Amino acid sequence: MAPEDVTELRRLLYGLYAVCRLYNSQEEQDASALLPATTASPPPPPRGR
């Protein structure tokens, strides 16, 4: 493999990596919008004696 081919392959792989990171962050953002808002957890039930 010629050195310029390695450089081109590296450039393409870095570009693909950037696209995948962007896509993943957008997916996480979309998924988090579907989750209900978090609230304080309810108090524990009273203990019976």
C-alpha cells in the first residue's frame, strides 16, 4: 500500500468516525427526550411492627 493510500484511508476513517459520533450523540438526545422527567424518589414505605 502506497503512503498516499494510507493517508487517504486514514482521512476517510477519521471522517467516518466523526459522522458516527455525531449520529450517536443525536440518537442519545432523541432517546433521552422520550424518557419521563426524573423526579425525587418516593419515600420508603412505613415499617410494620
